[in-house]
Amino acid sequence: NSMGLFLQKTNIIRDFREDLDDNRRWWPEEVWKVYTPDLKTFISKRPADREQALQCLNHMVANALEHVPQCIDYLRSIQDHQNFLFCAIPQVMAAHTLALVFNNEDVFQDTLKIRKGRTARLFMETRDLASVLDVFLDAIDIMETKVRSPHCGFSHFLLAHNTFPQIKYSSSSASPVKFQLASPAISRAKHTVLSELTKIRGAAAVLPS
């Protein structure tokens, strides 16, 4: 079930330091070994190690985001309102947790958690599928803003692996702006959410008043 995997992957990403300190390693070896031969280097203060750690972290977040379309499909199928809320609230919490940890090197020093005020707001705003999609979109926009930052390690990951060759250009310069690449996973998640919102709002617009 993609909803379960989305939650599980989010928790594994968020709890990196706590798990490492307890000698638990849940990050998949086939991912982190792309960046380091020893997972413990990710808690190092060396700039080179920190850069590799961020690249791996953002790789993990991108992988989790691939489950967003299936999560939305499942939520759409739930008819009972209470069951919907029971399933939807953890999903929006996970989406904002991913937004919090994305490109955030504090993940390697502590367990990050959404602030209580935002948690309360997410609970209150989660009412139906349209509101869930709005909350997802907010989280995706936060990640997208980080991708555009010149300090985003995911840009380096994309360049190194030739994953997303389209390069955006600045309006003020003919030179490629190498650090303004959008993550394909974030782009796909955003496209899915916006497409679903368009369908819902389009259907609402044609309903008789």
C-alpha cells in the first residue's frame, strides 16, 4: 500500500539520527552507498561529508514523493468521512514532514518535528480531498522553493546523475543557472495535485446552485 510506504519512508528519513545512535540503519544501502561508504560520515561536520549527506537526504525524499499519486487515488476512493480523516491526516502530516526535512542538514543531528501550531492547523484544515490537496500543494511549494535555492544539494545530485537535464536560464543572463533545477519527483507530485484539484473545482463549478 502506497499510503503505508509514504508514511514509513517519511518516518525513516526523519528519524535518521535517532536510529543511527541506536545502531539501527533503515535507510536503504543501495541509496546511501551512492554517496558514502559509511553512513556515519553523514553526521560529520566536514563540508564534503555534509554535502553528500544532503544529496542522499534529498534523494530519499524524492523517492518518498513517488507515492503521492497512489496516495491521492486511495483517498479519493474512501466514502466514509471519518475513515477519510483517519487516513488523510497522517498523509498531510507526512507531506509537511518531508517539506521540513528536505535539504535540511539538521536531520543528521536531531529528530525534526513539525511545530505544534502547524500540526494543529493541519488537523483543522484537513476536511475533504480538496483541502488535503491544498495542504499537499503547500508542502510541495516549500520543497520547490528549497530546490531553487543555490544551497540545495539536490541540484548537485541531479547534475551528477544527469537525471533532469533541462536547465533553467535566468532572464538577466544567457548562462545556465545550474542550481535552479526542479526535482522531477517534486514536479510530478505537484502536477498530480494540481490536476486533481482542477478536476474537483471544475466539477464543483458545474454543479447547480
